[in-house]
Amino acid sequence: MKKRILVSDDEARMRRFVRMNLELEGYDVLEADNGLMALQRVRDDAPDLVLLDVMMPDLDGFETLARIREMSSVPVIMLTVKGDEEDRIRGLDLGADDYITKPFSPRELVSRIRAVLRRVEPIKAQAEEPLVIDEDLAIDFPRREVIMRGERVKLRPTEYRLLQQLVENAGWIVPQEALLARVWGPEYRDDTQLLRLYINYLRKKIEPDPANPRYIFTERGVGYRFVDYRRERMRG
């Protein structure tokens, strides 16, 4: 089935530009010219992905994203004319999956959409039972959850993929470029800031003290390493 993309932007010209290029790539395209209409479309039409402009009147993109996240986990790519790092971080913190700065080429847009849709595709679980790391942490891969001291915490699809890569290589340093390529796609190999943000998100969910990591270690200038829980278990 065709993937359905919702384009929410107050500029009719931008919506036409995006629609034309996405339809050429085989996507079904829905439109909304403001945040309230975007929310209605998400509720009624269940799009596979939302392209959401930041600078919209009345209800801006950030407010719209926050409300979307109250009712849906649909992947969202933010569109903005700003290259401001704070705006980017704010969008990601609110639950955006990616960020594109205007003007962008049709090729870049389609590449980003494909990368995000790949990340949210269901991943075949490798084990049916939670993986026990130690007495405080277990990872339930089938449900995409971590169990921290008995409390279940849901992972976003990207957090899940990142944690999976780290755990599969437990005890080994995984280079930044490799993590970015495997989790986000080859076009993200140089986006080390994005990787740092998601490492921080993961640490907040699984570390007893995120400032002093016990599970995810930073190897400066190289990459990240998940604790070698098998060796630790043997020592215990």
C-alpha cells in the first residue's frame, strides 16, 4: 500500500511543491494549512508520516507537535526556515523524528522521509523474554521497553534501534559514524549532534544517574560502548 504523508504548512506554494514531488515518488499526500487542521487530519486520516512547518499562525509547529504526541506516535519531520540549533533541539525533545531546513531539494526531502519510515518499521525481536542486564535494568525488545527497577519505560522507535545496536555490540566501541548509518541511514553519518541528543535521551531512561553512566559509556572522539554485561555477570 502507498504510504500516506500529511503536509502541514501555511504556504500554499510550499504544499504544492511538496505534494508534486512526493506524488512523483508514489506517496499519497494530504494537506493542512494550519496546526488545528493538522491535528484533525492525524486523528481522522492516520497518516504514516507528518511534515510539519514550525512557523504557522495561531498554533505553531511546536505546539502542534506536542498535541500530536499526546495522541499519536506517528513520525514527524519538522520543516523550518531557521537553522537555529535551539529550535532543532526543542523539536527533537518534543518528539520530532527529524528536522529539515528550508529551502531543501526534493531529493533531500524524499531521502529523509525514506530514512524515517525505515526507522519506524517493525523490527523482528531477537528474544521473547526481556534481556536482563543486572538487578536494576532489563530490556524488553519485543515490547520496545526498558524495565528500570521494576518500572516499564516505553522507547521511541529511534531510541529502540540505537539501544539495540549498542547492546548487540556490548563491550565493544561502536564508532559514531557506524551508529548514525545503522540507526538513521547513510545520509546521517556526520550528524554527531543528533547522536549525542539520542544518547542523552537513552541515558535519561535507563541510567540511575545519567551524569555518571553505568551502562552507556562515551569514548571521546570515537563512539559509544555498552557495558559488557556478560563479563560483569561472570565476575559476579
